[in-house]
Amino acid sequence: MSTAEPVFSNFIRSIIDEDMANGKWAGRVATRFPPEPNGYLHIGHAKSICLNFGLANEYGGTCNLRFDDTNPSKEDVEYVDSIMDTVRWLGFDWQDRLYYASDYFEKLYQYAEALIQKGLAYVDDSTPEEIRAARGTLTEPGQHSPYRGRPTQENLDLFRRMRAGEFPDGSRVLRAKIDMASPNINLRDPTIYRIKHVHHHRTGDQWCIYPMYDYTHCISDALEGITHSICTLEFEDHRPLYDWCLDQLPVPCHPQQIEFARLNLEYTLMSKRKLLLLVQEGHVAGWDDPRMPTLVGLRRRGYTPGAIRAFCERIGVAKRDSLIPMELLEKAVRDDLNLTARRVMAVLDPIKVVIDNYPEGQVEHFEAPYFPDDPPAMGNRPVPFGRELYIEREDFMEEPPKKFWRLAPGREVRLRWAYFVTCTHVVKDDQGRITEVHCTYDPATKGGDAPDGRKVKGTIHWVSAAQSLLATVRLYDRLFTHANPAADKEHDWRQLINPESLKTLTWARLEPSLASAQPGEMFQFERKGFFCADLEEHAAGKPVFNRTVTLRDTWQKIVAADKGK
Ligand code: ATP
Ligand code: MG
């Protein structure tokens, strides 16, 4: 995969460069992306995907996709399928290297027996509460479990019977015997196996004991010959356990765990648990609701894989947590769509314009370029013009303030690609609402230029009333009203959901060339933003478009204006 983005150095690249120079892994770079199939991937995962697959591509290495499926009660094949789709959609390929931690259950079990044989693991009959109570605190050491001194043979026998299903859930665990006085709580005899009589989406009812994440992860990495095991910062304190397990066991290699700061994005959440609640409680329409930070949501919104990859490269990787402004992501989306999205005309909030001196029943077509700044780029389309048109309601003002250059009584403006028109009068309904704006046009200005050289200050977009398509258009705002909803301690995060995050317009009007738009196709509606034909609901005869992003960064201005109040 090629990318036009410049490649910035970062501390992980420095580590790999050094390993390459020292021949540490004989020139090999092997990474993995290890999602737990308990939810849909979000933009934070994209950072990890771009990093792991990106580094592998850059150094001529490999990146595995590995499902970390050790917690069967929360996992589902629905998530497995979606994760694979999404990684491919982002532009990455694991080729034949698709793995599941559950593939290693037998090996993991054998390694656990090996730990027992070495006197480094024991079966503990304490209740979960007793284990928790004896763990100690950050300032006090933990207490030895009464079962810590159990003879090896007894441990082996009990562990085998745990596997055989003789004991109920929660009655016993297998713990690594490390150091109850360690200042690192993760080393205070961590649980490595628990009893769970639950069905697993891949291994079925074969197992009723399941290995813990920390124990599974390091061994899975080693079995796959991973060289650089890249994870997020919260695992920094788990690294000594990662290394301990690999040091004690006869595994094929000892990968290096490297931690980086996770991505946090303003005005949204990255917690899979809360994203699930957003869906389950109906705050959004589903995992792929275009307001969601999930990759299926962003995709449906119209965000492109290229834009997301560029964003991930631009934010870089660091060792310190930060909150990234949404504008950075939106900028990447605009930059990408600007090069590829055809320009067309659509009126989101229409008001009718009648051109009184234009012959009734006459239709003429203007050839308008899809890329006005580079007309040959993608050709033209015909845009029909007639006596009755629609323009944006906000492009007309009966009593315009200074510096309003658009249409107003007595004012002449250019209708994009067509003619100069001058407003003569308006027609109102009983409530005084304007229903029609009447104009005259100057036939000499055909194509949008006056032969006498006279200028107009405003150019507005329009569609033909008779030929335009009625469409549903959805406009989005931030999903939360708080920049960091996860950090607000005073409110439940639900109270911070933006009640105006979705605005649905059911009366928008599109130029007729959009009749052939396919689901997922992107356009720029001139002056209104980039829009995407909805992947699920858009159909011929029933157009549905989502606004992907506005043309400029209007949000920044709104925030600035609010602050100025
Ligand atoms: P959970 O809370 O269920 O553990 P998770 O977000 O860690 O969720 P995983 O499926 O375990 O989800 O994540 C897969 C990989 O993606 C992990 O290596 C994790 O470190 C990485 N990852 C998850 N969230 C982010 C994030 N916000 N930024 C960068 N990487 C992330
Ligand atoms: Mg995780």
C-alpha cells in the first residue's frame, strides 16, 4: 500500500531501527493486531491497526490478526466478522496469518502444567473475595494464600480435575506463584486460569477453564514469533508479568512488549462498554450509526480509509495520553475528499424562485464541470434550468444586512453555471412566510458571465424545481456536548449526549445527475459540504445522503463565538 503522507519518526520506529542495526531479530519485524471480539472496532483501534500493519509494511515484515478470544461470555462471531471486514476496509491484509488465542488453549494448558511442575503455580480454593482481600494495596504487601504451599502433585491433580469439569465456576483458580510482596500488584500471584462453564464461539463446550488475558497474550505472541508486541499504556504495569511468564516457560521466543498512548478523541468515547450501551439503550441507531466513533459508523458517514490512515500517521505515537481534537480527523477527511469527490448542486432547505421573464415550459441544459478548478479531471454533467427553481432559504433575505451579498429585493446575483438574476418581489402566505421569490433573468449572461463586464458579488447554487430529486439529507453534530465525556465526574455520561447530534431534512432537492448515485458514493454539494449516499438506505428513486463533513471548520468558530459570550 502506498501513501502520500510523510513518514515521521517515533520512538517505536527508533526501537525497531536499533534492533535492525543490532541484528536482534535477524532483520525480522513481526507484529500483530489482537482485538477481543466483544465489540466493533473504533477509531482508537484504527491507530493500533495502522501502527502494527503499517510498521510491518514499512520494514518488510508481517502483521498477524489475532482474536484474543479468552472471555467467551462476552464474545460473538458477529464481532469477529465485522472486525475482519473493517481491517480489510482500512486497507490492510493479514494474508494467511489469521489466528485465535483459542487455537492455543491446549498449548496454554500444557504450559500451565509445566509451571505447576516447576513449583511456579498453584490451585487456590479461596473465594474471589478472599483473594481480593489478601492482595494488599499499593502501600501494603499482600498475604500468602493458605493454599500457596500445596504440593505439586496435589496442584496437578486439582488442575486436571478443574479441566475435567469437576468443580463449579468460581470455586478454584490457578495462580502463578510469584511474589505477594511485590510493589507491582500484577506480580502478586496473579490468577492465570479460572473455571467458567460457558460455551465458546469456537471451541464449543470443549473447555470449562479459560486462561486469563495476561497469561494468554504473552504466550500467543511467543508462539507466533512476534518480535515487537505493541500495546497501549495501561499494560505497562503488566509487562513484568509478560516477561515473567516467557522467562519461565520453554517458549520459542521472547517478544518485546512496547507500550504507546491510546487515542482519545474529543466529543466522543472509546469505551467499548459504553459504545455498546449507546446502541442497546437506543441513543444511536446502531453500531454503524454515522455519529458513532466506530469504524463502521465512520465508514457509513463517508470517512475514507485513506483519510483515517493519514489521520493516524499525523497524530503519531507517543508515551503520554492526550485528547485529540476532532478537527484533525475532519481535516484529514476533507483533504482526501477534496481530491476525489465530484462537485454537484443540492439545495438543503429550499425556497422557490420563479423567473418571470423565462418562457414557461422551456428547459435548457448547462454543461457543468464536476471539478470546476480542474474541469477536464472528471468531465461534465448537464444541469437542467427552467422557469422555476429552488435556492437555499438562507441565500435570500428580504431585508439584508450590510455585507450580505446574496439574493435580496433589487439585488442581482449569479446562479452558478446559468444566468444573472435580479429579484423583483416576493410572495408570502397567510402567516407572512415567503413562499416564492420572483426574479427576472438577463439572457445575455448565459453561462454565468455578463458580456458588458458587469460584476455581481454573489454566486448561489440552485436546482430546477421540476427536474430536481426530492431527498432525505442527514446533518450531524458532535455526539457529546462535552469534549471529554469520559472524564466528567459530575454527570453520568448519558447526560452529556448532544440532543441535536442528528438533524434530518426530508425536503432537500438534488440536481438530477444524482439519480445514478450508488450507496457509498461521495460528492461535494457545493457550499454545503461533502456528502455520502447512505450505505443502507439510499436507493434509486429514494435518495438518502449523509453529510460527511462541512467544507470548512465551522465548529472552531462556533466554539470561539460561545467562549466570547
Ligand atoms: P477492552 O476495554 O475490551 O479491553 P480494548 O479497547 O482494549 O477494549 P481490544 O479489542 O482489546 O479492545 O483492543 C485491540 C487492540 O487495540 C489492543 O492492542 C488495544 O491496545 C488497541 N486499542 C484499543 N483502544 C485503543 C485506542 N483508543 N487507541 C489505540 N489503540 C487502542
Ligand atoms: Mg483490551
